Amino acid sequence: MTTLEATGETVAHETAVRSPARPAARRRTTGLTALLAVIALLAAVPVLYVASLSVRSRDDVLNGGLLPSRLFWRNWPDAFRAVDLGHYIANSWAVAAGSVVLTLLVAVPGAYFTARAGRRGARLATLVLSSYCAPPVVAVLPLFYLLRNLELNNTVAGLALVDGLANVPVAIWLLDGFVRQVPKEIEEAAWLDGLGTWASLRRVVLPLISPGVAAAALICFFLSYNEFLFALSFAQDSTAQTLPVLLSLFQGDKNVEFGQQAVVSLIGVAPVYVLAVAAQRRLVAGLSSGALK
Amino acid sequence: MTARSAVRVPGALAVPPVAFLAVFAAYPLVYVIGLAFTDSTLARPLQRWTGFDNFRTALESQSFTGSLWRSVLFAVLAAAVQLVLGTALALLLRARARRPGLLGTLLLLPLVTPPVMVGVAWKLLLAPVGGALGGVLHALGLPGVNPLGSATGAFVTLVVIDSWQWTPFVMLLVYAALLGVPDDLREAAALDGAGRWRTVRSVVLPYIEPTLLSVVLLKLVIGFKVFDIVYVVTAGGPGFSTTTSTYDIQRTALQEFDVGGAAAATVLFSLLIGLVTSLVAVRRKRHEEVAV
Amino acid sequence: MSPSSPLSRRTLLRASAGAAALTAAGPLLTACGGSASAALDPTAKPDLDGVTLKILANQPNALSFEYLRRPFEEATGAKLKVTPVPYDKLTAKAVLDVQSGAGQFDVFMYWYAAVGTLAEGGVIEDLTAYIKAHKDIEESDFLPSLYDTYTRYDGKRWGLPYDGDTHILFYNTEIFERHKVEAPRTWDEYNDIAAKITKDARGRYYGTIIEAQQVPVILGCDFANRLAGYGGSFLDASDAPTLDTPEAIAAAQVLFDAAPHALPTPLQIGFDQALPAFLDGKGAMLDFWTDFAKRAQDPKQSKVVDKWAVTTLPVGGDNTEPRTSLDAGFGLAVSTASKQKEAAAAFVKWATAARQNLLVLAQPDAGADPVRTSTLNSAAFRKNSPGSYEVVRTGLAGDPLPWPTVPKAPELLQTLVDELALGLQGKQSAKTALANTQRAWAKELKGASG
């Protein structure tokens, strides 16, 4: 909240001379950082708890504490020995990445249409969101036939297709808001400057909504990466099975290997965390290059 | 069309989404409606026409009618909690810097964590015997708790877990929207002598309202569809106290194999979601009209 | 700038929608044709060399196929590809595989309660003729207590038994000695012991562990174990429900009465919490599958090594004869969508033979139980299960309680556990819970036959 007001002044000051009279702002930033760090730490407790589970032996899982009674590293090599982790991770990435590409190909033009095409756009938006309302369980059967007919059953491509389509409504609805934020005057100006509709879309609108596109891509990636029901239904065996299915296999056992399950979760999630960092950078970069001033 | 705005919207842009709707919505919808009006099992769908029998059974089923109300409560509660927390976090994050930085990413972790693992972790944390929460409370000299043992406790726990996972989602989107707020808008407000909180309330939040409404709408729908954590953490219990409609429908379709009944329930449930979300959509539309 | 005219725009829209509708409708039409794979030839002598058989397996038992892989390849030259799925997804997965026409599997491991669902749904192949044609299957050696229950529906045989699961009562001898109690013989004694220990231990541990998550294979077992003890049944000989009987009501009542004395709180406890609790000495009793004995004795996972014992499930009411319940339990069947049914049947026959049953019984992590009289009585099995042999034998050699196997069984069992859960929650009495169940079951079963 704080610098919202302060930004204007700080910018003015900082562009002139670095004023020694700004310790208040710096203190405020430090305070905010500390506050957010505490929140982040609290939010990370369940994840850290998973990390702690990954070094517990089976009899230590329910030890009534956040920390293991003693370190038990065996889960790590055991997990790798028990399952072909790399294979599942590769599947998950391929499915998620493929689905994001498909989602954006549909959703970027779609969102522009819903936001800008007046009543027709609103009608389309309503339809798209309604299609997202139905719980997907019952749609499993018809989608199964669809995949079989395309000969994409039990393939990574088939799963990417279904996940990609499933996320279209999410993406359209996210992007719709961003498109609406683009002042119409900018587009009109571009249009008057002689840029065609397509050119102004590509050169003016797209850069302006790029943080939105990045955010939508990121979220759709996560949704696909963690999607469970379709992965379980359309990937019959390990050829196309993804990480959540693997995790559920641990849970489906009478003797749940919590430690190994935790190892698999951490390893599966680590690269996605890295992606999250990288993607956030892009999100900011995309914005600062924009002309929203 | 063009009279209202100088910018033309090529209809070709609607082709991908309409094709999407045909494949992913219209076709399954026709199929689901077909299932809803027939005697259908998972193995033998569309056996014979049964009229509204499946709908009657669904509406007479205690587990389903109860689940409708619980789903609404869950979706609304979760969306409200997450909107407030997510927006607050985004504002803090934005106030700190123009980059979310490592902190922003750390705050994002829950969203990225697979729901199956989220559920397992929370369940172990909350286990009445040997769970970490009980251990921590014990160490502090406090009595143990068993949130999953009571009806209200289990429901609230699910809202907490869902909020843990989805607040970052709201935060990320609101943060992205905040970055789009032109600086001069804030400067103008500041020059007018508006305080920090007033600037946020009367300038920043209204500016990003389309995004906020989109997020709420989406989060409502996602909340209606909650399944994985119910499945892992409470399995709908104790009793039916956390049986949401999606869980109930999934059970009917894939555990009891009564696909006809599940389809009828899906249709009814979708109508309900439509009803609730249209309330938000109306506001969204009003906003749009004001803006135009 | 080339803005499309309204006309062409509309045409484009319509064309794209039409194209999409066609791709979608195509599969719908073909799907209605159903899968037409050639029927199983009961007398064919398939050449298994070089064949790969795909098996859909219940996850806790999937490891057993690892032990069969090598011997099978050595004997026939055929390879196995095993896909494990969580137990609660097993039936749905098999049905979807066949129904959708995917046909990815040759052999289904199935929970016997779903045999009617699978047979009626055209998912598994009728093996009656095959079994008749292959005398070396030695039908008479399959345990009479489970053979028909596991494999028969509508007068035909649809598979062969693979894993003869039953529950037995595990108890912590150290805790029992400390509180000076003896293994319970009746469910009433069981409740008294649970109450006494829980009270005296003051939260350090509990008198019993009742896992009662609202799914058939968990909460259903609690009830079935008690129903068996009281001499009750789910269905009578003509498949009419018998859940309003005094035995059934007593079984539910004794379960509800036990809940307050159990590890908190039964309705939320599943395998994942019940087993560690027992192995950690946090609970004095647990009724569970027999193979748990091997875990309890494994020092790597158990703190109660040599501090546990097993006994037959308690009895109740007029019944004094120990009786177990066929909780879970699996057979192997041939998929109707398989393109190599003869080979699949050959594997089913081979894997359920006495020799292979013994082979997996010897493996502590295979989750296997006897399915044949000869293996149940074998010296090898006795030697492998020193602590539990007599108890397992008593259960399987006796007259265990079968669960319903009619096509509607999955629905019936879910209704039952739903009503029981409401009872456990204190929202209704045992009598009401079972009256509701009885009514729902009668309605479902009448609808099915009509």
C-alpha cells in the first residue's frame, strides 16, 4: 500500500539527486519485506513439511512434530529405484507445455473477441465460461471417444489436447480483463496511424497484455501439470502417465510410502518452481516494455 | 458496429474459441444430456429412455441435494477469503517493489504444488495422533485439536487448504493488474492529497475492477469444481459434511457407475453454478457499460 | 487492412463449428457400434512366445506380478506389462478401457464384488467353456469358501481367484498385558477392552483403531466383519437384502458403540493413518488384512515387532463359531477388448495355479493370500506365516461372509457406508441406518431385475 502514494514523489526525487531524506521510504520497504517474508514462510510450512517427510522413515512419519526425529535419507535412492521418475516428469512437462501452446492459440484471439466485440463478445464469453462450469467427470466418456477417433488415446499429445482445451475458458477469462484494460484510444490511434487491425493487434495490443498472457500461460501450465482426472482416465499406462497419477499410486497403496511420495513430490515440483521464478521475471519485463503511460 | 467504435473486431478471431466450444462443450453437452435422460451405466451408456427419472432420483437423493448447498457455501467462502487475502498480498508486494522477486515466487509455491500432495501434507499435519499441529500445540502447553473430526471443522479445514493453495492465484493476477495501473493515475490522486489507503480504494481498485471481477468469477467456478483435496483429505466426510457436488457426482459415476444419475446431477449442478456466477457476471456487465 | 465482410465472417464461423461438430460426432457414432473383438476360443493352443500381455493390477498387489514375470517368461517366452491403479479406480478403469474401445489391456485383476458389474457390462470374457476345457485348472482345489463368490455370476464363470483376502484381528500383546486383558472372543468384549484401555491410557494410546473412511473397502469392512461375527449376511439366497435383521442391526450397533473408544476419529481414518498407528503402538487392536502380519514383524517399519498377535475376528449374538468376512479379494479375468484372449486366458490359468499361488505367498511384499485348499494347507505357507497361519486357515477354511456381487453391488455398498457413516456421526441410530439401507437396496435390486 505504502509506496502507492510514495511512488510519484520517489520517482521525482530519485531522478534528481538521491536524497538522503528518504530513510522513511527505505524503512517502509524493509518492513514490507519482513512482513511478506514472514507470510511466505508460513505459507511454505506445508511444503517444508513435505521436505521433512522426505527424510523420515515410515515409523517416524507421524511423530507429532515438524521435524524428523532422525534423518533418514534412504527414501531418496529408494524412490528413484522404485519408479522411473524422469519419465513421468518428462510426460508432465510435455503435456503441460503442449497444452499451454494450444490454450493460448485459442484463448488470445478469443479473449480479444470477448472483450471487444460488444454483445457478440459477451455472448461468447458467457458460453465459454458456462462450458467451464460443468464438472468434467461425466465428460470423460465422450472425450474418450474423441481421443480414440483421433488415435491419440494413451498418448502425451492426446492428454495435452484435452488439458489444453480444458484450460481455454480459464485463459480467456483471465485475458479478457487485461484486454479490457487496454485503453481503446490507443488502438484507435494505431488504427488512425494506418496500422491494420491485425497489425495493431500484434504490435499494440499483444505487447500491452503480455503480462496477462504470461500470467495466463503460467497458470494454465500449473493447472495442466497438476491435472489429475484426465491424466488418470486417458493415460492407460506409464507411456503417458503424469506425475499426479504417480503420486496417487503411492496413496493407493495399503502401505503408503509417505517418505518416497514426498521425495517424488519435491523432485516433481522443483523444476516447476524454477519455471515460476523465470516466468515471473518475464511477466515484469513484458510490462515495463509496454507503453501504458 | 463500427459506428460505436473506430476499432473493428474481425470475426475470424472468434473461430478458435467457437471451434473449441463445439469440440469441448457442445459435443460433451449433447452426450451428457443424452446420458441424463437414459438408463446409463459406465459400461452400457444410453440403454433406454427414462425421461426425468434420473433427475427425480438426484433431487430425492439426500447426498446430492445437501451437496449443492455445501458447494455454494464452499465456493463463495473460498472466493471471498482468497479475494481479500490475495488482493492484500498483491498490494503489499506491489508496494514493496515493481518486481515480485524471490518473495513473490515463494508466495506462489502453494499454487504450483500438486493437490494430491497438498492434501496428503495437510492431512498428516492435522492428524489427531502424531500430527505436527497436535505436536506443536502440545509443546506450547495447549490442548490438542482434531479439526477433521467434526463437521464444521472439516469444512473449514478444506476452505483453509483451498485458500492456502489458491490465494497465490488471486495474488498473481491482481499483482499483474496492479502493474498495469498507470503511475500518473496514482500521482494525480496523491497530488489531490488522497492518503495511501484512499488512493488504493478510490483509484487503484476501481481501475483493476474488471480483473478483480474476472478473478472472482473464475475462482467461484474453480471453487465449485473442488475435488482433489476433498478426495484426499476428507473423502466427503465425516458423514456428508464435506461432500461437495463434484465429489458426489464423481462417486456416482466412477464408484457406483450410475452414469445416468451422475449426468443428471451434472446438469442440475451446472445450472446452479450458472445461477450463482451470473450474479457476478451482471455486475461485471454493469461495470462494462459504465466504462464504455 | 482487410476486414472480413459480415457474410464471410458468419460463413467462417459456421464452417468451423460444423467441422468441429463432425470430428466430435464421428467417434460418437462408431462408439455405439461397440467393440467387436473375436470371442475366446476355449480349446485353442496359443503360441505365447514373443507375446506381451498387458495386465491391469490392483496397486497393493501389483508387486506380486513382478515375482511371476520371470517364471512366466521362462515357461512360455511371453512378457508381462503390468499397470497398477489405486484400488478404488480398478473397476472404473477396466470398464472405461473396454467401453471406450481403447482395449489397452488383456488381463484385468478385479475386485470380486465387481464381478457382476464387469460381466453385465461386457467388460470381461465368459470363461465357463475355457475352464471346462482345461482340466488342469483343478477347479476343485480352489477354496470352496470363495471360488463361487469370486467368479460366478448369472450361472457362468468369469475369472479365476488370485488373491483370497480376509481380515483377522491384530492386537498389541504388550498393551494387553499391561492392562491385564485377554484377546476378545466377542464383539462386546472387544468394545469393553477398547473402552478400558482408552480410558486407562489417557491419550497416550488407544484401545482400538477403527478405520472408517466412507468408502466400501474401508468402512464396509468394519461392518462386514461384525456382520460376519453375528452370523448375518448381506443378501439371501435369492439376492434379496437382509440388512433389517437383528444380526445386521446388532453388528452396526456394536460398531457405533466402539467408535468413541477408538483412535480419533474413525470416520477420518484410512489405511494411511491406521497402519502407522498400530505399528507405532498407538492402538491396541486393529482388524486388517492378513498380510499386515509381515509388516508388523519388519523392524524397519514396526516398533511392535514380537509384541503383537492375531486372533480370529470376534463373534456376537447367538453365533459362537469364529467367522471372517471376504473383505476385498481379487480374481483375474480376460478383457473382452483383448486381441489375444487365448494368451490372456492361458496367463490367468497359469497365474492362479497352485504353484504360482505358493510362489507369491512366499513374498512378504506381494500382498498375496491363498486361493486354493492345497496352498492354504501347505507346509510352505504355514512356515511363511508363523504368527497368523492358524487364524488365516480358520477363516478361509470356514464359512466366510461374501459381499454382494450383483451388477449393482458398487452402488449398494456405497449406500450402505453412507448410512453407516451418518450413524457413526451420531446422526441416526443403527436401526434407522440399516432400515434406510434395506429400503434403498430393495429398490435398486428390484429395479435391476425388472
